[in-house]
Amino acid sequence: MFSIGDFARHGRVSVRMLRHYDAIGLLPPAHVNRSTGHRAYHAAQLARLNRIVALKELGFTLQQVQQILDEGFSAEQLRGMLALRQAELQNRIEADTARLADVRARLQMIEAEGTMPTEEVTIKSLPAVRLAEVSGTARTMDPQSIGPVIQGLYTELSAALERAGVVPVGPATAYYVDSDDGEITTVHAGLPVNVEPDPALEFAVVDLPAVPQAATIVHRGPMDDCLPTYQALLQWMEATGRQPTDTGREVTLACPEDPAGMVTEIQLPVRPG
């Protein structure tokens, strides 16, 4: 048998925690010396301690932990429960990370209020382009909402082009269309091609018209952080009296494995000045 100190050391928990588990009946010692009150534990009790710690760390309350253990769940059932809770926690982490990224972007915009954008805005014409495209919907125009959708769409489109033996002839071009109520956004992911429309293809073939004038700005880095660049462009347009006339486009100029190295040109059609 092990003293409470040795058992705590081998179980990687504190003596205080073991005393608490004893007090609530979650993990009583195997033996208590009546004269000294010293607690002693069997090595076999480490199995229950491991389950307690794992379930507690995954967010279960001690009351829930006791119910789970007292019902005699098998290791396989526990593994399934832990996997489910792990997935829930991972989703929460991803959601919180996305929320923090949005707050960081909003802070950048707040700090830039009242100043003209330092990024270079260029007015130029855009040629007509024929795209092979697939589309999907995002809940909002927020980059955190659009990002996962557009990544999946480009994976789908690339696979469909490969099956069709079609080779893209230009950089990825994306554009977005809001619903009338503004509740959802249709995401269009396209790649320039030289093919005719064909119902047998797994993708649509669409022609984006030429644009006489567009205000363009280059965004460097992941598109999750593009809001400050978009708002800088809008500030420039307002300061110079430009008005948007149509749906904007995002043209990927560089797409390395590291998203920090991405280069994207944002293009907003404007009335000729």
C-alpha cells in the first residue's frame, strides 16, 4: 500500500485533491489508520484516479464524474465519451480563436480611424474572364465564416477540373453575392479556363464581364485578416468620391503553404471618374 503522499506523487495530483476526493466519496482510501488518521491506497486505485482526472480535465463536474464511474462504464465507452468531449472542446477552441482574430482585426480598424490608408490603391480596367466555378453558402460575409467554405470549394473545384482534364489558365478568382435579406452569402470559387459550358461538367462555366474601372488594393497575409484592407479601400473610395457599381472580386496572386505569405488583390468596380 502507498501513503497518501506517495499515491499523490504517482498519480500526478496533489494531496489536497486526494483528501477532497475522499471527503466527497469519489476516491476513498483503501485504509485509514484509526489512531493516526493516515490514509493508504492500493496501486489498483490509480485506475480510478486516472479516470477521474481525465473526465474532470475534459469539463465534467465531479458529480458527473462520480455518476459515470459508479455506472461502471467500460474503457471503450469512456474512450467514446472522451472523444466526443474532446471534439466539443476543440470546436470551442476554434470558435474562440476565430473570435479573437475578428476582435484583433476590428482593433486594427479602430486604431486606423481618421487616417487615410497607407496601402496603395490603383484604378485599372479588368478584362473579361471565363471561370470554372463551384459555389456554396456562408452564414455571413465575415472572413471567419467565408474561410472554411471557400477552402472546401477550391478543393472540390480542383478535383473536378482534374477529373475533366481541364487545366486552369490563370489565378484563382472568388466573388460573393449576398441574399436579399443579408442573412447568407453565396460564395463563388473560380479558376480561369478555356472551355465551353457543358452540362456534363461537374462545375459551372461562367463569364465575368470586363470592368472599365476598378479600385484595387493588395492584401498580404491570410484572408481571415482582410477586413482592415477592405475598409482601407472603402475609406479611399469615399475620400476620392468613388462609388462601387458591382460585386467585387478577389484574385489570388500568391498562395504558398503558409497562409502568412498569401497575396490577394481585392478589386471593386467603380464608376469612371
